[in-house]
Amino acid sequence: MNVPEIFDSMDYGPAPESAAEALAWLVDGGDRFGHFIDGAMTDAGDGFPSKNPATGEVLATITQATQGDVDAAVAAARKAQPKWAKLPGHARAKYLYALARLVQKHSRLLAVLETLDNGKPIRESRDIDVPLVARHFYYHAGMAQLMEAELPDREALGVCGQIIPWNFPLLMLAWKVAPAIAMGNTVVLKPAEYTSLTALLFADLCREAGLPKGVVNIVTGDGAVGEMIVGHDDIDKIAFTGSTEVGRAIRKATAGSGKALTLELGGKSPYIVFDDADMDSAIEGLVDAIWFNGGQVCCAGSRLLVQEGIADRFHDKLKRRMDGLRLGDPLDKCIDVGAIVDPAQLDRITAMVKTTAGDVHHAACAMPAGGCFYPPTLISGLEAADPLMQEEIFGPVLVSTTFRTPAEAVQLANNTRYGLAASVWSENVNLALDVAPKLVAGVVWVNGTNMFDAAAGFGGVRESGFGREGGWEGLAAYTRPATETKALKPVTAVAAPKDASVDGLDRTAKLYIGGKQARPDGGYSRPVWSPKGKLLGHAPIGNRKDLRNAVEAARGAAGWSKSTGHLRAQILYYLAENLSARADEFAGRLHDMTGAGAKAADAEVAASVSRLFSSAAWADKYDGAAKGVPLRGLAVAVNEPVGVIGAFCADDAPLLGLVSVLGAALAMGNRLVAVASEPYPLAATDFYQLLETSDVPAGVANIVTGSHQELAPQLAGHMDVDAVWSFSSSDISGVIEREAAGNLKRTWVNNGRNTDWSAAEGRTWLAAATEVKTVWVPYGE
């Protein structure tokens, strides 16, 4: 073939990568691998084969961990953790730096082994996965160095159990391990059953780096091993990346245990193309969005939303581009799409596509004779409610529909239970940056896709999970406030006295819902007595319907989340001013209800006024950040409100606890459904009089009184609530976390420990009241 013929056909390849070094490493390991526990490999035991999905060839036998293996790994991690955490940050940084250097030194071996084990094209593992692994260890080496200076009030959690998926085996390991050990934690990691080999190779790097024994431990096996880790009593934190179904089960299993939890789950990410987009660029971006890693990506742009006027032309050009994709041996550097990880996953993809009534186009590319391969596929003409538009396929399958206006595009994009990522394509930057904040997603790419970096937080909302990986915000998942807490004693209401003192006109409080005082649906109230036997009034007993009405009112006040921080600050200042004007009245109420001394009651009111001022001060100052990513462009972390927050207020600080919750939530643009202190509810029912006279819009703050035990499952299980907090003295933390698994809402509970209300403000509270959205905006011609 001469040069003109080559240019005419654009034919190229093959360019196979040698697997010799990787196969030699497997042979050196005897083709059988044990676990990595306390700095050494254990003897191989009974296990299962790890296969090359492109050929079906058995690469090695992986040991199935037993409960004893997991116990040994956790014990090693527990033993090593105190000494590791006490090392100076610089000492830990040196180990992470060494790991980063070793990843680079062995980059080709890691890339080839990853491709053999996972089936992804060698170009992707070589040019994307492995460099990002090194980047994460370099970046978090710096975080270890800076921890003492920049996070002086934070400390390590302890032992972290980490469970990672098979789509990015080594990269997910780096995302989990690097921040954990940088902050002084130790790790017990379980790689995916299908893809354990690069994790075991990483164990070799840990030994080569001289990492202290027990800091990183790796146990292999199927989902039963993950269950052992999740249920282990001596693990302080669980980090999981995988399916939403399993994430929900983990949320339920850890409920009430006190374990910290972060979940990075599934997605059905929209890929929005407006009619003014650079069509060729958008199509190339789409190829990367959905056929990168064979579509086995949680944030894959698997839902194409294209503006109606260009849809036909866009689909035609896309089909031509699909037909030119190369499918085949993942070790061939000319290949675009590799193998599906396992026959079980291939069968699932095939079965899902067979159910569709849409127009199916399989790419006209040559299919290999054997192995787990599925052709790039486009399914168009689907309605928004079609199962394939809603459910994650996790394969090289793109589903498509059209829209007419930007508002409809946003509505279609958000019409999903997920919220992981989104892409927006338009040459009109005003349009793109108008749409990006409206998308319910943890990451938004403008005129790009699949941009990742250790400096930029990644994670989702809704049923895509909670927590962030990467950046400063990712460190919150592996640290906690360095403060001592004590067990919180339950606070009960004062019982009715034998000799009651009743005087004055009866004053029956009501609920406060949608800007109005409302009688409880059940029609019941209970008397509130002072320790001296005086009847102070009656508090309504709210029920499920009252909560439903309060949540509905909060949902209807969505405009508050779009308001400016300056406006929210003014209203909170005004609220503080009005509380200050009635300070003596509120102090008297606290004194009467709780029996606290006059000085203590005065101090709680003064602290509440100060807390509202502090919340107002933060309302327009809790800034996002432009991340230092290696990109010609910006990656901007934007702090957004969580949405509707349900909160069970403190019993040991009935006014200050309410004000602390309300101040942080409202300052960040959230709407609140607060369940008042159960034994001392009248502080909250007095407070709603201030809400009525302080320009707080209807529905922004709602107050319900009643039993925390009875209302906890109702509020935590409500599908229109985005987060639930609890500072109650009742034992409701486990109930909240378990019920929150329904829609995987965020929770912040006290687990029966006390809160220092004198310091219940600032960045920790504001972080709980916000979601971090990372918006990537590349620029340049």
C-alpha cells in the first residue's frame, strides 16, 4: 500500500503491546495470590480464577478471603494506625511520594496488567488510568505535608474499610488509599472480584516503598468479603464505589454503628447538545463520554439530549463516527473499544438492549470471534420515562431523545434518580454557564467530558451517593474534628406534678408550616410543665401528615436556594436583631422550662443572637474555589445548597440548638423542616413568632413539635427530603441512617454523643449544609 492509498483508506494498525513482562510477573507469583496483610503476602488459599475478558484465558487464581483473613487485616491496620497517625505530615508525605514515583517507574507493567485483567484498551490504561494514579499519590503527598498547618483541628478517623469496583481497578484504589493514608488512617481494601491483579501488584510497590507494616492491607474475594468489611466492629469508616443497590444495602448495614460512610454510586449522566454547539467536537466528546472504557463508567454520558433542530443531522454524523470505531484486542494500541469485563456483565447488557422499543443502531465494526465484546450501540427515539433512559446499563450503549428549549433540556436532564455528572455543549458560554448550575449533578463538564484530577472533587448527589473524592473537600471523608465528645444522656420532659400551678390565660402553641401557624393534624397537644410544677403551655403533637405538609411547603420555597447570599444575610441579621429585642422573654422561657439558672438562660439567648449574626456573616462568604488542575481552563468548586434539610433539634440546648441548625441551613440557601426539642418545645414555638416578623419567606423555615422517636422514620424516609440531621438526646441515629437509605440522602447524626454548642458554627456546619459541584470549563481555540 502506497502513501496516497493509506491517506485514502485511513487504515492503520495493528500495533500490539507486549504482555511478556506482565505475564512474567504472574509467573513469578506462581499464578496464585494470597492477601497482603501486615506488610506481607499470605499463602494462597482456595479461590477463583481471574480471567482475561478479551480471550477467556485464566491469568491467575485469586484467594477467597475468610472471616479470619479479614480479622487479621483489620487487626494489623488497627495496630499500625496510632503510630502512623503520630508521624509528622512530612514523614507520611515521603511515603506517598515514593509510591507516586514507583507507579511511574512501573507504569507500563501496571497498564498492561490492568488491560489484561479488565479488558480496557491499552491506550486508556497507559495514557489515562496510570498517570492519574501517580497524580493522586503526588497530590496527596502534598496534603499529608500540609495537614498540620491547614487542618489543625482535624484528625484521622482510624481504620478505613474500602471496597472498589472493577471498571477502574487501580485508579479507584488510588482515589481511596491516597487520601486515607495521607490523613493518618490505615486501610483494609477489597478490590473487585473480577479485577484484583493490579491491587496485588500495588502491594509489591508498598513493600518497595518501605511503607510501614499494616498501613495498607489488601484482601481479595467476592461480595461476601465486602460484607465482612462493612460489618466489622473495629472499622471506623467505609468507602464504597459501586452500584446503587449495593450502596443502599451498605447504608442500611452501617446504620447506627457510628461508622463514617461515603458512597460513589451509579449514574445516568445527561449529555446535552444545543443547536449552536460545534457538532464535530460534540460528537468526538460523545465518543469519549460513552465508549471510553466500553461505557463501563459510572459517570458515562449515557443519555444523549440533543436539540430537536439538529437531531437528525447529529444522529447521522454520530452513526458514521460509530461505524469507524475499532473493536478488538485491548492490547492493540489502535483499538478504540475493548472487552466487557465478564460474561455476566455482557449478558446483562445484551438483555437490557433486547427490551427496548427504540431505534437500535449497532456500529458496523468487525466483531472479534471470541471474548466478551459488545458493539458500540445507539438507541434513539426514546421517551424520558423509558426504562433504558432511567436505568444504568453500564456498557457501550447510548440512549437518546430530543428537546426544544433550554428549560426542557434542564428538565429532561434532571428527570432521573441519579445525580453524578453531566456534559453541556454550546458555543454560547452564557447559555452553558446558565444551564450548568441548574443541573442536579456533582460534576458538570462544559464543552468537554470525563475530565478528572486529584485536585478537583468528584462525587454525586441523589442516588449517585454522597461524599467527594479529591481536593480539599475529599479530605473531610477521612478526617474528623479533633475534639472529645461524651455520651449524651437522654433528656426527658418534666412530668406532671401532683400539685399543679396553673395561672393566666391558656396559651396553646401551634406548628409553623409554610409561613403560617397550623394546628396539628392529629388534634393532640401535650402540657409542658416547669420543674416547679407550673403549667407553661401546651405543645402540639405532630404526625406524619404534618411532616408531609412541612416538606411540601419547603419544596415550594425553592426560590430561597436561588437567592443571593447578601439577601439571606440581611434576613438572618434581622432575625438576630428581633431575637435580641426579646432576649429577656426568651431567657425567661428557658429558665422556666429547663430550670436553668438566670445566668445560663441569659447566656444561651446571647449565644443564639451571636450564632445568627455568625450565620449571616457566612451567608455571602463561604466561597468556592478554582482548582489547580493541569488544564487550559477552569475547574471551579461551587458550593450549592443541599435542598430540603430535616433536623431534629437538641434537647440540651433547646434555643441555641435550634438556632445553630437554622442559621447554617438558611445561610447556605437550604429550606428547613425542624423538629423542635421534644422535652422543651416552647422555645421553638416562641421562635416562630420571630420568623413571622423577620421577612423569612414562607416555607423556608418550618417547625414541627412532637416525639423524635415517632417522627424520625417518617422524616428520614421522606423521598423529598435531601438530608437529615439529628442532635436529639433520643436514640434515633440508627433509625435515621437506615431510613435514609431509601433515596440515599445525606445524614449528619450525633450517634448519642454530645455537641459543644458554644462552637457549633463555622466551616464544619457550612460544609454539612452544602453540596460541592465541580464545573469544568476548558477554553482556547
